Amino acid sequence: MKKLIISMAVAGMFALVACGSGVDQAEQARLDSLMQDSIMKAQADSIAAVEQIKADSIANAMAADTTAVVEEGE
């Protein structure tokens, strides 16, 4: 019985290997394209976030400068 189970497992393994991964080239190309699009969007979002932080920092610094000048002039 043990030999039968082992031989069935080996035969199943060969059958799975012979069938391939099940993903054809067109599907793999589509998946690769989606992954590339996702990476590009993440990079763009990251750059936009850094630019927004930079702009906010400059605006805060300018607001602090303006407040300091107004306080000195009073």
C-alpha cells in the first residue's frame, strides 16, 4: 500500500510538471504590465508626497517669518 501511495504521488508530480504553470505568455505579460504600472504609481505618489511636504514646510517657514516681522513692527 505504501509503495502504491508513493508511486501515485510521483506520478501526480510528473503530471503537474508536464502541464506547466498554467499561465500563458499573454497572461504573464499582462501581469507584468500591471505590476510595472503599480510600481510607477507608487513612485509617483511618493514623489508627490515629498513635494507636498516640501511645499508645506516652505509655507510654514514663510508664515513664521511673516508673523515675526509683524510682531517686530508693532
